[in-house]
Amino acid sequence: MSFLQEVEAKFNAAKESEDLISFNTTEVEKECDKIKFLITLVPGLSQKKNEEKEKNKDKENSNPFLNPNPKLFVKELDQHNLLLNKFSVVPNHLLITTKEFHKQSDPLLPNDIYEAFKIIQNFGSVPSLAFYNCGSESGASQGHKHLQVIPLKNEGAQPPIKALFDLIGDRQIGQIYALNRLPFVHVIIPLDHNTIQTKANTKETLTDYLAETFFGLLDAMIQQLRENDSPMTMSYNFLLTQDFMMLVPRLKEVATIEHEGKKYDFSLNSLAIAGLMLCKSDEELKALEAQDNLVDILTQVTVPLNPVAERLKAERSQAEEADLA
Ligand code: AMP
């Protein structure tokens, strides 16, 4: 049985026993700045979440990840549990939760990234996206540390943001990039398939490679924040696929848009950064579809690039090039 089949069997059983709620969805694509955003309408989501909140109201310190429901339990990892997401918008959505309580505002550690990457590898030819919503402004809804992995629907499918990564000409391994069309602070790095296959083929060496890559990226993000004269923020979104790692610092959780005189709030997490937007009503969908550019919504909650800092940076690098000539 493949890993996906194993997960699917658990998913179907949990759905059957009503331990898991799988929502009906409608999907609409909207292309903005070369990103084909996928907007998923989930009418059942708001109602179900409210019901669940009511149920949990009386349970003090209710934490669904500390003693997970066995029907949602997929397997035990070294320091994590692999669970099914109880509220499933994407079938077979997995959560990698720490066995012991750690805060969702805690930074990613090498073993967290290793487990997420292993799940991506276990999905094999089915492309998947791992992510971590770190900190209070990142869009996380649970306070217990958890990473997440979603399989992407079709073979060959990629998160919409990957289209911008593919536009980086002459990509170099080990080089950290910014994507031209995104007007907010972010950093992205290609993963080295050769290193992963050859040098990083044991748990220890793979963990080392992923950790080294991640900490390099984190340093670059902090440097970008400094160069952009931005307030430091401990909230960020982390995206990981077979091909790249990406970090986006966050200043706000909620973006607000206006449509026909009405305001709509959207709590955005890593999936929105990846180009996967969620909405709960036809009205919200219409409001999103009517926006000129969905990238602007992401800019609201991230750290917009400061044009003065950008100009100074360009002048500095021109001066450095002139010195070298
Ligand atoms: P986030 O909202 O990014 O913090 O992700 C937490 C995920 O956990 C959400 O997608 C919820 O649907 C999911 N979730 C909430 N309660 C439970 C539960 N009891 N068991 C499993 N997953 C849950």
C-alpha cells in the first residue's frame, strides 16, 4: 500500500465514522501577475467551525493535538504525531503535531522540517505542499505547534506561486532569490535534488541539509527586513515543496477588501501566500473575484517593500559592481 493509499484509507474511515468533516467545495481560478490564484469556496466552513467552537467552549484549555482522536491518527513519528485535519477542505490534509506541547509561535526546528520533507517524499509522484504558520499574525488557528502538508490534486500540480519561481532565469543551487512580481518582503531558495539524492540520504544528513538551507533563508529574511527598515516580526509563513523553501514575514493576520460598499475580512495563512485562497460565501467569492489584483491582498498582511530602501539597495549594488569593474 502506498503512503497516499494508507492516508486515504484513514481519511475515508474517519469520514465514514463522522470523526472528520469533508466539505463540499467550488473552485474558481483568477490570474493576477502570472499567478493563477485558486479561490476555493467552502460554504460549510463557517457553520461547522462555529458549532465546534460552541462544543469546546466549556472545555478548559481544550487542545485537540495533545490527546488526538485515534480516528484521526495516521502514525507516530519520532517527536511528532501525524494526524488528519478534522475539517477537511483538501482531502488527505495532514498535520504534523509535536507530541509534547510547544507553542505555534516557536520557530521551526530541524526535526520539524525533516518530518515535513519526509511526508512530501512519501507522497512520491503526487506533488504536495508543506507549510508552517508561525506566530500570532501568521493565520494559525491552533496554539499547539503543528506543520501541515496537503497533497495537490493532479499529478504535476503545483501551488500557484510556483509559476513565479519557474520564471527565475538561470536558477543557481544555494542562491536565495526574491520573486520580481511580489511587492513585499520574501525569500525563496531552490532545493538541490542531487544533494538530497546522494549526500542527504540518511536522516541525519538530510536533516542537516534542510536545516542549513532553512537557517540561511531565515538570515536572509531578517536581513531583508532590516534593509527595508521594517519593524521586526516573529510571525512568518513557511512554504516547502520538493523544489523550494520560501519564507514570508507577516505583520497582520487579516486582510480587508471592499466590494459594492461592503467590507470583507480574510484571515490569511501560508496557503494564501501560495496562491490558494479560501472563502466561505458567494458574497466573499464575488468580492475576491472583483479585485483588480489578489497580490494586493497579500501585500496588506506582509511587509510591503519600502521604495526608498529598495532604491538605496539598487544604488549600493550598482556602486559595488562599479568598484569591482
Ligand atoms: P491552522 O488553522 O493553520 O492553525 O491549522 C490547524 C488545523 O487544525 C485547521 O485546519 C483545523 O481545521 C484543524 N483542526 C482543528 N481542530 C482539530 C481537531 N480536533 N483534530 C484535527 N484537526 C483539527
